[in-house]
Amino acid sequence: MANTQVSKPASAPQRRVPDVFDALHGELDRVFRTFERGWPRWPSLLHGAAMDIALPNIDVHENSNAITIEADLPGLDEKDVSVTLANGVLTIKGERKSAREEKDESYYLSERSFGSFERSLKLPDTVDESNIEARFDKGVLKVIAAKKPGADKAEKKIQIKKG
């Protein structure tokens, strides 16, 4: 009997079986990247007194004299909101509280909900930090940040040369 050696065919590279923990790690990374871009507006899981306040909607308008920031804060009063400025960053903070109570012969219902939010915006160097005012009317916060005199002339066009 001849001693013959049977050679095995070259095996294809082994495919890695997906690991549950790798998948979980990837999903958590995706979620945190989402939060780094800005907190999303979560739909309320409750109804009635529950409020969808992860972040208030804001609008920012700019003209040659000022930057205006408007934040929609329905259901809040000015005492529930604070506006601060530190190191060129304008921060709007607030807290909502709501309570509802119903009594009847056959039942008693008591619901409470609360939540806080914080939103910060970096203001440009053209803003006069000593000339910022905030107003609150019918659930809308309006912050007006005046620009420094001559701020519209601060931009200088740089000519691009060939070569």
C-alpha cells in the first residue's frame, strides 16, 4: 500500500460570527453620536399633563443691528426660565411642573410630571455682551443681543491669488 497524503483544499477565510456585545456596543456608539449632535425631541410617552420638553424649539434671526433668539416655551412663566451669558455662551434653562388631580365616587387620579431643559448657543464676537435683553410673552422667550457698533464692517474679504 502506497502512503498517499490527501491534501485539504485551501480553506476560505473564517467569517466572524456576530457577537451580541459588539452589536450592542455599536448601537450605543450610534446613540451617543446622535446626542453629541443635539438632544432630539422625544415624543411624549404619556398624555394629558405630560410634556414633550427635551429641547424647546428656537429660531435665530440676524440683521445688521442684532441677533434675536426666540424660544417656544408653552405652559411656562418667566419665573420658570433663566437666561445667562458666560464666556460668549448664552444659556436658556427652564423647568416645567404639572399636576392634575381628579376625584370621583369610584376613583381617585393624581398625575404629576416635571422636566428640565437647557439649551446653549455660542454668540459671535460681534455681539455687545453689555447690551442683551430678554422678554417673555405668551410662552415665547425673546432674547435680543445687540451688535457692537461697526460690527457689520468687521468682515473683510480676502482675495485669492492664483498659484
